[in-house]
Amino acid sequence: MTAPHTRTALVLGATGGIGGETAAALARHGWTIRALSRGGKPAHDSSGWEWVQGDSMDRDSIVRAAQGVQAIMHAVNPPGYRGWSQLVLPMIENTVEAARVSGARILLPGTIYNYGQDAYPVLREDSPQRATTHKGKVRIALEQKLEEAAREGVRSLILRFGDFFGPNPGNSWFSQGMVRPGQPLRSVTYPGKPGVGHTWAYLPDAGEAFARVLERDADLDTFARFHFQGYWDADGTGMVETIRRVVGNPRLPVRPLPWFVFRVAAPFNETMRELYAVRPLWEHSIELDNTRLVAFLGAEPHTPWDEAMGTTLRGLGCLTTPEGGTRSAV
């Protein structure tokens, strides 16, 4: 008997939110997952994935890990964003070289950092990318690396998302700023202004979107880019009201994020500096237009908001049980 054709994806950042969820989605679609981690296989891992030890700053280790793969998920950031602006571009250059050697398509989760106010409030794939922040300019340069590599035949796919939430979120505003994992919810901290819209992406839906688009790889351009709408919170109250419904407390207090703390700490702490730099994204309504993605797939993967929020809060250990403890999916 002849062994069936297998597809293998190398996932850089498999222990993070979007990396892990994309790996899980690809596995559901029949892909073999090769996950790269600085520490190798995590303790108590039950994924069944192949774990290889490596570092995204080590080009040789990335090229070796990419041998024989058809896709490379690039979902890595420096720990705690330390040295972020100096490391992001070398990391993508290493991934481009690995894709060049292996022939794989690069998958990149895009951000809304790339845009300035001239592109608001609705962002489309052809909206001008004229960010005024340093973080945004670096993200523009990162995507330009992929566009330039495409001229030499290196294939890539960018799916652009809003802010993530989910049961295994990694670094996210939701789990690190709005709620406290492992504790029952007594209040919600919201970074945005009243009346300002915000777009959210549920991580399992985001991973599924990558997997579904990749199923039609032959129909993609060498450099392909789509926007994922997710949940559009038109006035900043939708996310909070969803949390209130799920926890069963319509009067759950909402507190503003103390941005002044970030501003004061920014000169002395790189992580706080990077977080404070994205404050403008919470001060303007920004929506992602998914018309192109829906035309390509037929529909965007979409879990009902209450269901997604319930799964998220259980995974973070924020829903109380009748006995007074917390529920956790971990």
C-alpha cells in the first residue's frame, strides 16, 4: 500500500495564542504539525505534535526545521516584547529564507498597527498603510519583506485580525488587561473610550480561518492578504455586555484602564512602552472589512459571541462554580 500524501506545517510560536490555535485548526484539517519552541516539547503536552527545539533568531535552526514542510506559521514575538523593534525584522527574514529553501507558504497574522488615521474607520486590504507610530512602521516593514520575497516566488498569506481573545490567549489585551485569569470576575477593565468601536477576533475562529484559506492554496496569489472581521463592537459596549451575560451579572462594574500608569512606566520598561504605543487604536473606531475573505471562503468562521466568551472565561478560570471555586479548561 502507498502511504497517503501528508501535509506538514511548521509552527513558530505554537505555545502562543494564534500560533497554537492555528496549529490545532490545521491538525483538524489533516495537517501534520511540527512545532518549534525554545524549550522543545512543553511539559504535559498532549497535542501529539512533533516538537523541535529552536529559536526564531537562529536562521539555521529554522531552515532545518522547515525541511519538507508545505506551510510555515510565523507567530512569534520576543518574550515580553523585549527588543521587539530590533528583532521582528530579522525573525521574518529567517522565516523567508526557510520558505525559500523548502518551498513552503508563510502564514502571518497581521495587525491593525499598520494604519494611520487617514485609513480609519474601515480598513480594507488596499487601504493605505501610513502608520505614524514606531510599532506600526515596523509592522509595515515586516509585511513589505513578504511582498518583496513574493517577487522571487516565496509565497505568503496574511490574515489581518483585531484584538484576540480565547481560552488560551497568550499575550492579549483581554487576558492581561481586562480580566484577571484564575479569579472570579468582580469587575472588567476596559481600555477604550465610550462610544468608540473596536474589533475582536476569537482565536479558534482565527486559526480555523487560516486552515480554510490554506485548503485553497492553489487559488491564492503568491502574496495573498485578507481581512478578518470577527466581532465588531460598534460602540465599545458589546464586549462588556457579552461578559456580563455570560457571568450572569448585568451590573458587573466596568473600570477604565489606567493609561497614566503605562505612560509613567514607559521610559523605564520596554513592555509598558510597547503597550502604551497602541493607545491610539483604542481612541478611534477601527473596523476590518472582510468582503474579500467572505467572497473567497463563502463565510467567515464565526462562533456565537456568548459561546466564545463562555469558553474563554472558563479557560481562563474566571467563571465561578456553585461551590465558589473557578472553572478552568486547563
